[in-house]
Amino acid sequence: MSGALSLKGLVKKFGDELAVDGVDLEIGEGEFFSLLGPSGCGKTTTLRMVAGFEKPDSGTIHLDGQSLEQVAPHKRPVNTVFQSYALFPFLTVEENVAFGLRYQRATKAETKRKVAEALDHVQMGSFAKRKPYQLSGGQQQRVALARALVLEPTVLLLDEPMGALDAKLRKQLQLELRLLQQSIGTTFVYVTHDQEEALTMSDRLAVLHAGKVVQVGTPSEVYSQPATSYVATFLGTTNLFSATVTAIDADALTCTVAQTTLSVSRADHAPTVGDDVSLMVRPERVEITPLDAISAPDAERTNIVPGKVVALTFRGAHTGVLLDCSGLGLEAEVANIRGEPPHWLTTGSAVRAKVSPAALRLLVS
């Protein structure tokens, strides 16, 4: 079983609307790859073109080096799990899973074996005789997954399959789905608008916006090193500032934000002095200490600014802190190591905020 998928220059229009605008993606064999973006960004249309449900206006789709453009949907070595599950209500769980095997002319013994294996994969073997209406949403999702896997597709396409489930169940199934993919080795292409799902499950992900791929990378790369302001703000919470480059040396840039001067580790691209840029830093990388704490050594005083706590938001594992640093609004996170914020952290208290040069990222747009 391989499963290397190559999409080049995919374009799809619906009337005058450009749904997919030149998508290029290389998805490796056995990868869990996510397409992440808001509604209308083109991710589901891209998935449907791979499945054969939509025909590209231009571009190519190759699976293991073979073109899929002239292959009918039912003959492609791919299968799809939809958000609606689309189970047959009048069939039992095992009959639902076995349905597609009818068209592969599998023997009764082979069908029984494959169905049992597929149900075991998704921990639904004991529910084989039940009807869909006798199952919970999470159990129905597992049956839909088994029905897709029983046909042994080279690539499994998943179109927001957890969208109808509650938050707690989604978290549980995210882990189960990731472990399942790793155990069977099938290439998964997963469509979602949920950032946590994409970060939790993916080997790599692509962020889409207005029909285009704006960044591809591992979850940690895309989260920590967003390529654009759009990616930075879409994926997680971030502080994003307009700044001006005021100095450049071999190792760092100096930027002015409001009335604050910050040192930034050298960027991937090379701005010039006077350029207007965007700076970002994630809240969890902003360090806060009391204003009357012992001063740091000179070598550690870079990017330390005084501030005042404007608001605190308790969020369980951490507390969100909104700071006013000489007119610069800054959001930070403080871990609730003892179950609550430190005693010195109260609304109105004076603090120091430190942002290391490496935590700041210079964005192109």
C-alpha cells in the first residue's frame, strides 16, 4: 500500500466564484495530512476533486504517480468519510460496513473476516447487530470509519467527520483516530476548520485562504513560525503589532512598536531600515514578573517593559493576562501551577513583561 498524493495547479470555479485557485500539494505515503481553513476557503472542494465528485477546471491529481483525472469516483483507490456519516438506517452495523464489499465480489467468508477486522479497528465489534439509531454520535462515526476502511483504500479522505460531536467526545476521538492511522499506515487527508484538531492529529497541515494554500508545514512549524499575519491570527491566539524597523545588525533587528523598542531575532527575509512590518508573539511566550522583583542581569534585560494588569481571565490550566505596557496592549498566559494565579498577579498590579527576541516573529504581511 502506497498513498503518495500529488496535486498541481488545481483550479475549480462555480459560476463566477473561484473556489480553488491553483492548489499545489505533495502528500506523502502514510501521512496524516490536514487541510485547515475557515468555511469557503476551498478545502472541501479540493477533497471532492481528489475523490472524483468534482472535476477540476485545470490542474492534475496523481496518486502514486498515476493520474486520477480519467478515473471514475467508484474506481479510485480512495474512500471518503463524511460529516453526516450517511449510514443506512435499515441495515445493521455489520451490514453497513459490508455494503461496499458487494461490489468487490468478496466471498461470504472474506466479507465476514474483513468486516470483523474493520469493526475491531474502531472498537465496535460488540455492536455489530445494532442499527444506527441505537448508537451514539461517536459510535456512528466509528461505523462510518469502519465502512470506509473495510475497502482498504490507498487514501482515506475525511470531511470534518467530527463536526457534529460535542467537544469532549471530539477530543477522545482525535486521539483514537490518530492512533488508528498510525497502526494501519493508510494515508489520511483530513478537512477541518478546527485548529486544535489539525494541531493534535496531523503529521503536516496546509492552511488555506480564499482558495489558495498559504502555508504548509508540521503543526509546530505553522504554529510557531507562521508565514503571514493571516496564518498567525487564524491558528491560535496571538499578539500582532504594526512596527517599524529602526536598526539591523548581524544577529538581530531593532523595531519600534508604539513607544516601545524591541529586539527581534533575524527573520527569514531581509527588511531594510524604515520598513513597516508586522510582529507577532504567542501569549504563552510572554513572561511576567512583579515589578519589584530582583532585577535581571544586564545580559537578560532585553525586551523587558513595565506594564499594568488590565484584566485577568481564569481558564483552568492557565490565566489569561491583558497588559497595558506604555500604550502597547499585550496578552500573556500564566500557568496556574497551584490551581490559581500567583498572589501578586491582580487587576491593577504593576508588572514586568519580557519577550525574548527569539519569541518574536517578523511577518511578511
